[in-house]
Amino acid sequence: MQGFLQSRWSKPIVFLLALLPLVLMAASLLRDLGPNPIEYITHGTGDWTLRFLLITLAITPLRRILKQPGLIRFRRMLGIFAFFYACLHLTTWLWLDKFFDPQEMVADIAKRRFITMGMLGFLLLLPLALTSTAGWIRRLGKNWRRLHRLIYASALAGVIHYWWLVKSDIRLPLLYGVILVVLLSLRLVKARRSAPAEGKAPVEAAY
């Protein structure tokens, strides 16, 4: 596995795999639009936003558990794909649902709490996407890692957004929430074990 992780083909393969959900959604719509294609796109892009956020957060504990440090090479790419699917999710709402009507959008954000929470999750992801380049990592130094801990809050906002949206059948958002709690718990355990004697936790990796 380590050989594949370090090969020059590993990143292009992961990139193509990350695009696969979009290709499958497009193919499904081309075959059959179904009764509500807008809802299909909205739910599909929203699901994959959360999945990529959780996959990104899983990289750090997995590289320790599996003893595969090479997994770290894909963390930034996967985080950017989370933002990519979040943009598609937001664009679906802006374009196909609200037709870029500012009054409708503002009213929806103010009136519907799941929209408010979803917008918060997106806004928390925005600075992470804008500072994901190597140049910004150099400029911000350790502050880059601190800033990119916003991914935790964004993932939490995404889970709550989904939970409030579905209302009755909460099985999927509950599953995402449990996975998020497990991933955050693993980080807390690692931080406590790594903390110096005086009780100050070291600067951890962003994800």
C-alpha cells in the first residue's frame, strides 16, 4: 500500500475517484430525471459534501492506526473536494431553487434554520479553501493549522443542517454525527496523550 501512496499515479487516481460521485449523479439524471431532479441534486451534493469532510477528518487517525503516513498526501485534495461539492450544493439552491433572487435567499436564510446552519457551514469552509495553497501555508505558518481547525465546526454545522432538514428520518445525519464524534474523540485522546507535563497541548495538524 505504501508503494501506491507514494507513486505519481496515486493523486490522479484519487482525484478521479473523488469526481466519480458527480459523474454518477449526472449519468443518473441523463437516464431519468425522476419526479424531482432538483431535490436529487441537492441531496446528492449535500451528502457528498459531508462525506468528504468526514473522509478528510479521518485521514489523520487512519494514518496512525494503519501506520500509513503517506495518506497525508491526499488530505488537502479531499478537503478541497468537500468544498467543491459544497459549492455545487449551494449553487443548486441559489440557481435552481431561488433563481438568484436576493430577497428570496435572504428570507429563506432568516426563516428556515436548516438553511441558516447550512450557510454557516459553507462560510466556515470558505477561508479554508482560499488558504489551501502552498503559498498560504507558508505565509500563515502555524496559524494555518489553527485556521484549518474550522473544518471541525463546518462538519458539525453540516450534520446539524442535515438533521434539521430531514426532521423525521434522521438515520443518515445521525450516522454522520456519530462518525464525527468518533473522529473528534480520537483527536482529543491523542492531544491528551501528547500534551506536555504542564498541561499545554501541542499544535496539532489541521485535520
